[in-house]
Amino acid sequence: MELKKSYKCVKSLEQFYTGGPYVVASDGSFMVCACNDTIKLVELSSSMIKSTIEGDSEPVTALALNPNTNNILFSASHSRLITVWDLSTLKCLRSWKGHEGPVMGMACDASGGLLATSGSDGNVRVWDVDGGFCTHQFQGHKGVVTTVMFHPHPDRLQLFSGGDDGLVRVWDLTQKAKKKCLAKLEKHQSTVTSMAISDDGWTLITAGRDKVVNLFNLHDYGCLTTILTLESVETVCIIGSESPFAACLASSKHPQAKNRSDVPSINFITVGERGLVRIWSSDRALCLFEQKNSDITISSDNEYSKRGFISALILPASQELLCVTADQQFFLYYPEESVGSMNLPLRKRFVGYNEEIADMKFLGDDEQFLAVATSVEQVRVYDLESMSCSYVLSGHTDVILCLDTCVSSSGRTLIVTGSKDNNVRLWDCENKSCVGVGIGHMGAVGAVAFSKKQRNFFVSGSSDHTLKVWNMDGVSGNNEEIMTLKAKAVVAAHDKDINSLAIAPNDSLVCSGSQDRTACIWRLPDLVSVVTLKGHKRGIWSVEFSPVDHCVITASGDKTIKIWAISDGSCLKTFEGHTSSVLRASFLTHGTQFVSCGAGGLMKLWTVKTNECIATYDQHEDKIWALAIGKKTEMLATGGGDAVINLWHDSTALDKEEAFRKEEEGVLRGQELKIALIDADYTRAIQIALELRRPHDLLDIFGEINRERDAGDLIGKALEALSKEKVYLLWEYVREWNTKTKIYHIAQFVFSQLVKILDTETIKIKGIGEVLEGVIGYTRRHFKRLDRLERDSFILDFNLASMLVIEPEGNEEKIENKDATLSTAADSEKKSSKKRKLHISTHVAGKKMKGPSDTSRSVCCR
């Protein structure tokens, strides 16, 4: 059995919407969402983040897209700056100060040349996009202007604005207009939230939080009718004549009502605080369609404002209805015809923000779904293929803390959850409903675990320090009523909160880990104590039985992981390596390995036999609370406080194949390098050595070039052919070579040639400044060392000259005189000896009298 050596993060589900503005591209391919102080570009097909735009560290308040190109984005934040972004390069084109307060609304006209903004200062301004200057400024609203809209027809230069003063104003954008405000519509008693214009361009529909919808005639700006909606309306959308909504409405039966001839027949959609999609007829003032049940979880009737819809729009391309909830979820609806009525099923659900992820597990035998418990009252089930939320299980009245999954003996996929509402619930995934509830704990339920073999019971642990065994016999998904589960056994297990539970593979034992720093093993089904595991210095966060051995693994807040023997409770192994609390630990590879997660955001892969940490992965920015392992695929899923879910696949085989391929490719390229050196093709040899990242071979190549007569020209041609990345890599190699005394001369040779090709583009390369500082620092050391060597060589000159081994420069004439004297006095040995003594005295005196100029000439000749 081959051990796993590496895992690779293949998918990530990150937060992309934290509430506030969003905008969808006209082709429906992507949407742009505000995520705190950043802007996320999200694919609508998969809800995956395409790219991220870093803002100005202030929350984003308004967004708009150029409707023509979808490549120009306008954004505004609390910094009061309006910024224009190019989405192809993600660069800021220009920015300017917009209003005296934050910009609350933004709209771009059909041509893309004008941008309208509404602010909290009560002003409405129109901007020239290319010039960045204000063309119009309208004043008149007495409070915050919440929404602004251009007339959809390009020939009608009108602007509409609505505010929290309940007024809708119509502004004239023509230059010759004597009266800027064409009309003031005063039919709303509360904040105007949405506006829409009919297809013919002559009817304006407005909605507000006063629970009415008003229709205005744009010929004379008179009110045509007022429709009572009985809910605060956040958005109104007009249904076009070619829309699938119109086709479904035409084939449906509706209640009879008297038509008004003075009101145009317009069908429109409203969404609001009740979380229901409703379709209205304007001429009959009648609701034609209303969803029977809301797809939003509402705990009580008083929480509509917390859980309702906050926005909606009809996608132009697909004609789907996109609704946004207050808890950062996106719903996609598409109408379907049925016998005499219309249905509006939920096609897709995107979750923009998951908050802190507490627990998660894989679902079913094929493990294509992931059940996630976040800091909400519902379980969200994700499809791992599309990374979208398939469905939601609602029923708890408080935050869910833990969950577990299993496939029952009858083939049903079940989920058990524990919550802060002190209850446990059993869910049937096929019916997407709750089939059983267990009541009895006096504190929050922090741990649950299904039986592994019989799968007819589960165990729960609570902050009331007790364990309970719950019987699942008689639970059926066909019952409409929720069954009350019964506890078979109860025991006061610990002195503090119970954090984790695990049941043995043969269903004979259950292990509980607690905040009291102990783990206890109990015999099932009577919960008789078997052994207590003591040794951790902090609370225990995770326990699990080995799938093959009689041992238990525990993870603790003391930064250690321990493996214990079940027979006597002795500690067999201790693993250290985490720098913070270890929150999860689970076995892999039939118990020969395990993976652990900590509060530092690290995931580690360990081998049990060698106590060795094989790999460490850093993909989270906060605590990793949740760890799920696929039983068949051994795929990993991690989630934590950063609201990110990462999926990990075993990449051991792929990494081995990749290493073999790179080795084979390296051998072939190495042969090409040798051939290039034989042919003296130094340019190609340098490129291959840089591609293979072989600094030693590269050093040998430059050494050979340095010995050539035209070395400067050869290396200059080679360096000019290099890309920016390779030039930067060569600079790093030069920095390393320059630190070594034996080869610094080659580094200085390459350094001098690199300086010649140094240009502004190279200087802009990230990190090049630090590399240059390193090269310059050691270059100064080398020059200082050479200066000291030159000064020290003068002592050698003096000694050699004193020993008559060399003669100082400038004494040629004295030497000729000495030779003439010796030749004429060769017959007298005594006289010749005196001459030599005289010459030596003269030489010493000349050496002492020699000036600085002579010394410099001597050094230059040397």
C-alpha cells in the first residue's frame, strides 16, 4: 500500500458577496459583487471567483457596468471616490471625488458615455465618463437619494431619482432646458426603493417601503393607479412581451377582475420582505402569481426584514429571475408551465458568504455532495461539481454546531445535526426534510456521531457534560410528521463541554473528547466506562478511532496529537509540529497516516510509523474548524473561520509522473546544452541553462566566454536575447556568485555586461532592487580588498628592490654607468668591490628619494 505524499487544492469556495451593491453583465456571463472593501468578479455558471479588484480599504457603496462593452466598471465607496476600472486588465483608468457624502446609487446610460450618481448629500450628478467632469448637478431631494435611473430610450434625455423623502423626481438632461426638474411625484409615504419603465417608454412604475406600487404616465406625469402590496417592496421588474414569464402567464388561469381602460396592461414582478416572488397585473391591480412557500429560511413571522429579498432583476440573456436575499444568497428562478397554473422552481442557489464554518461531511456513497454547518440555523448542501448550494435543510432555531452523515441500511442518506437550541435533528436527504428530533439536552449540542456498522443509532454530546444514545428505529422518510427520537442511554461523561465524538468501526465503543483535557471510552449501548485517556494539557478538540488498530487519535489545544491504546489507555505516540491548537485530526491510508488541522490555518500530513510530518499546506487565513475525509476517494475538504471551503485531491501519483517527465525533459535539454557548447553557440547554451535552472553549468559557460578575445560582444548578444524573467534569474545568480571569492571575477564580468543592458523596463521588475543592493554590497567589499592588496604590494617591491632582485623604474642610466665602470676596472678586484659598494649606497639613496609620481608609474607598469 502506497503512502500519500502530497495533496493539491483543486477547488475553493470563497466568499464573494457580503451585502450591498452588485451588478450583472448584459450577456449574463458574470456578475460583479461588493465584498467588504474589495470587488469580486464571479462566474454565474459556477459561482467561482474570476478575479478580485482591491479597493481603497473602504466599503463599496455603489457599482455600475458599461452596458455596451461589459469591460468598464464604475465603483464608489465610503471614501467618496468614483473609480473607473478596466476589467480586462483590472487596472484603474481614472478616479475623482463624487459627492460630499457616500454615493448610494449609480447608473450608466445606454451609450456608456454618461454616469449618474446619487449621494447621501441629497444631490444627483451626471458625469462625463471620458473626461471625468460633472455635466449636470440636480438638487431638490431633502434626504438620501437611494436610486437613480436613465430613461432606457436613448432619444429621451431624462433622468429619474428616488429618495428616502418619498419623492420621485424627473430631470431634463438637454442643454436648452429652462426647467431642470420636469416633475415631482409625491405618491410615496416612505423610501423609494425601485423604479422601472415600460417597454413603450411612457409608463413609470415605482415601489417603496410604504407597501404600495405606483404607476405614472410620463406624458403628463400623472398617477395612473396605486397597487397595495401589503409588504415592503425592494425591487420591481417589468415583464417583457417576449419573456417566458409572459408565456406562462398567458396559459395560466387567473381570478376574474375588472380591467381599467385608462391604465396600460403591464405585468411586473415584485420582491420584498416576505421573501416571496409575486407577479402583478397593472390594469386589474391584481396579483396573478405568488409563490406558495418561500425558499428563504424564516424562523418566525417577525423576521421578514432580516431574511427577505433585498433585490432582484431579470437577466437579459437567459430571462432568468435573479433574487438576492439579506443573508447574501443568490436565487435563480425560471418559470415552468403546469396544468392551468405556473410554477417558479429554484434552479440554482449561490451563497455569497458562509460566515464561520463549524463542521462539514461528505454525503452519500458517491460523495458528490458536501453538507456544511455554518453560523446559521440551516444546513447547506453543496454540489461539488458546480460548487453551488443544491438545497438547504431548515428547522433549527439557533446556530448549528456539528453534523454527521451516513447511508442507512435501507439505502437512505441521512444527516444528524446538533445545535445551540439544545436539540438534535435527523434529516432525510432524499426528501430534503426533517424526519426526527431529539429533545433532552440542557445545553448546546456540540458533537454528534452515527454508528458505523448497524447505522441504526447515533450519539450526541452536549455542553451539559452528558452523552446520549438515540435510537433511530421506526424513523421513515415517508412520514409527514416529524418523529420524536428516544434516548436509549444517558451518562454524565465529563466535567466540561464535550467537543468531539467518535464511534468504533464495530459499534462496540464510543470515544468522547472534552474541554476538561480528557478523552473517555465508553462501551455501547449502555455507556459503561472502559478507560479514561489522560495526558493532554489543554482541552481535546477531536477524537477518532483507527480503522484497523485498537487505538484512538486525539487532537488538543496544547498543540499536540496523541495516539492511545484502547486496552490500557497508555499513550503510544505523540506528534508535535503545530504552533497553535490542533482542532481536527483524522486517519488516512487505512490508519497508516493521518491529517491534522490547527488554529493557525495549517493542514499537515503525517506518517504514523515514522512520526514524520510529510507536508504542510497553508490555504486558510483563520482557524480550520472543519475537516471532512471521503471514505472511498479519500478526498479532503477543509473549512474554517475565513468562510472558505477548500477541496483537496491526492496528487501523489500525478506529482510522481510530473517529476519523471521533468527528469526526462531535463536529460534531453542537458544534451542540447552540451551540443550548444560544442558548437560554441553560447546564446542558446545560456538560454537552456537558465530554463533548466542550472547555475553551475551557467557559471562554466560564462567562464569559457571570459577566456575568449571578443568576450564582451559574445555575452552582449546572449544577454540581449533573454526575456525579463530570465534576466531577473541571471541577476539572482550573479548575486550569489559575487559572494564567493574564487569566482567573483566571473560575476563581475557578467555584472558589467548586465549593467549595459539595464533599462527602465528591467528596473520595474519586482524584486530587482533587492538583488542590485546585494550585488553592489559585495562589489564594494571586493574593491576594498583589491585596494588593500595593492597597498600591501609596495612592501614586496621594497624588499625585492633591497635584495637587488628587481630594480626600481628610472634607474636605467645608473645601471649603464655601473656596467661601464665594471668593464674598465675588471683587472682590479679590490677596486671593483668598492664600485659595487658605492652603487648599492647610491641605489638605496635613490629609493628613499623617489617621489609619489615614480611610485604610481611603477604600479602602472607592474
